[in-house]
Amino acid sequence: MIRELWYRLRAKRVWKVILPLSPEGAYSTIVYGKALVRYSTENWVEAPQWLSKRGYDLCCFLNVLDAMLFAYSLERENNRPYQVWEARAIGLKRELPPRCREGLLASGTLTMYTIDAHWARGTFMAEKIKLVKRVT
């Protein structure tokens, strides 16, 4: 209870784009397999430890428009529904590591050869994220 209060006091408002794979689950939009993260309104979540140790934490946006544009681009590209959620984040980072190929991340591989493309406009990373309410 004290930890939850401490998180609430430190948390910043952000927006998170998620993929609703089931009624109970809100998941990472890009990564899957060993890199997959299940987001929650109940608990603070973190990136898998093997990724976090290398600087790859949870992606989010400080601007709802950037989040909505990212969700829209994913929907057009993948023909799947994505959702934008208001969330709280702890440990925001603007400095981003190189973006990696999702297939390699899914298998648990992270090497200097995984550089693929640029991050979406407005992307930040956070050590912990908790969903608050659905926006779209």
C-alpha cells in the first residue's frame, strides 16, 4: 500500500498504445514472444528483465496525438484494432536505444545486428507503466 502511494506520487501521465488480444488482456503492440508485456489497470508492469538491463524499457507517449497517430499507422499496416490508453509511468527516458527487429526480440535475441528502423514520433520509454483508462 505504501509502495502504491509512492508510485502514484512519482508517476507521470502518459499514453500507451496496446493490442487487445483478449477481453482480459492488453498487450504490447509490436513485440511478442519472450519480449511480450501484458499491461494492466491493476498492477504496475515492467519490461522483461533481459531487455530492461540493456536499456529497453516500456514504450509510451507524452502526447495523446502521437499515440493516436501511432495506433492509426499500426491499424493501417496490420489490419488489427489497437487501443490508446491513458496511463501512469515511472522512470521516463527520452534517450532511446536503437530500435530492434521484433522477430529477434521474440526469440530472446538482442545483438548489435538487430538495428532496424526509427522509433515512432514522440516515443519515450518508462521503467514502469500502469493503465488508467481507455481513450480509443
